[in-house]
Amino acid sequence: QVQLQESGPGLVKPSQTLSLTCTVSGGSISSGSYYWSWIRQPAGKGLEWIGRIYTSGSTNYNPSLKSRVTISVDTSKNQFSLKLSSVTAADTAVYYCARARPTCWFDPWGQGTLVTVSS
Amino acid sequence: QSVLTQPPSVSAAPGQKVTISCSGSSSNIGNNYVSWYQQLPGTAPKLLIYDNNKRPSGIPDRFSGSKSGTSATLGITGLQTGDEADYYCGTWDSSLSAHVVFGGGTKLTVL
């Protein structure tokens, strides 16, 4: 079965770029009609969708983050990545990667990784 | 403020039934499929319901989903203490700035 695992720095300085990678195992990131997605959750708060990339490479982003977000895919490594620029303390959250179907349901999810923005 | 509105909390006794509502608009719930997620403390969300009312394999039939107009409902019967968790609804919003939206989450307490 497909499993996802996030990786990346747990601490990022304000104004810098947050970079995370999601490694997909148990299946090819190129197969099937899936959207590979990033979702975040600040401590004690709800889920916020960041964006997604389709197997073709096309992307969609949350309009509130669109100017700062880039999601890309590396099929040779079976990974997809998130870059969020100009971060502030408000970007501190647990970041999840997840696989989504065309009707926008997410399964499976990675375990999540906490990213703290602080100097 | 979330695009989809859920009650902040619900509670019921073990063995009882509870429903969690998710209210939206024609640009999201009204014209798109709804999914539901369970998040136990300290863990990643887990898919409970997809395409309004379908259960993934392994999800017991105590969990059900429905949709009517611009609202959706998650039902849980035969409540167990292990059902204490946060529950989220989600769907696509087809407005000009199309994107995925989630409800603010509902904390279920099994008394």
C-alpha cells in the first residue's frame, strides 16, 4: 500500500524559504489519476489546504498562499516538494503531504512534520 | 474563519448516536463531493467518508455520511470512547479562486 513521508528542516528563520519533501513508497507517483497535495495545521487549529500537483505536472494553489507557494514533482525520486517563501511566525504548523483523488478526498496522509518559524 | 461551518464541539454518551454538520454554499458543498476525516490527538487525519457517503475499506459502518443541498452530515452510531477526536469535512470550492476548503473541525467528546 502507498505510504507518504514528509522530510525537511524543522526550524526556518523568518523571511526565508520553507522547503519540504514528501517521499512516496509502495507505488509510483506517476501512475493513476492522483493529485499530490500539501496541507498544514497550526497548533490547536484546523486544516488548511496549501496546494496540489497532478501527475501531469499541473498545479493548483490556495489563493491565500499562491504568491509564496511552489509545488513540484520529481518522478525519478518518487517525491514531490513544497516551497513556501517569505515565511513568518504565522507559517508555523504541522505540514502534511497527502494523495488526493479527483473528487478531492485525501488518502493516505503522511505522519506530518512540524515546522517552526523563528529566529 | 473557515469557508465550511462546523459546530466547535458535540458530545454524547457511549453507545449513543451523534451527528456533525458541515454547512457551505453552492460553490462548494452544493456542487462538489464532500469527504470527512477523523483526527485522533497527535496523529494525522484519517479518511472516514468520501464522495459524500462512501466508506473506505476498514471503516466500520457505524460511520455514515450524507449530503443535502449545501450541507453535509457525518453520523456516528454506537459511540465508543475511542471515537473521541476532531472531525473535519472537506470539499472543492469552484469559485473564481478554485481550491480545497475544510471545515473548522468539531471536537467529539464521548461522555
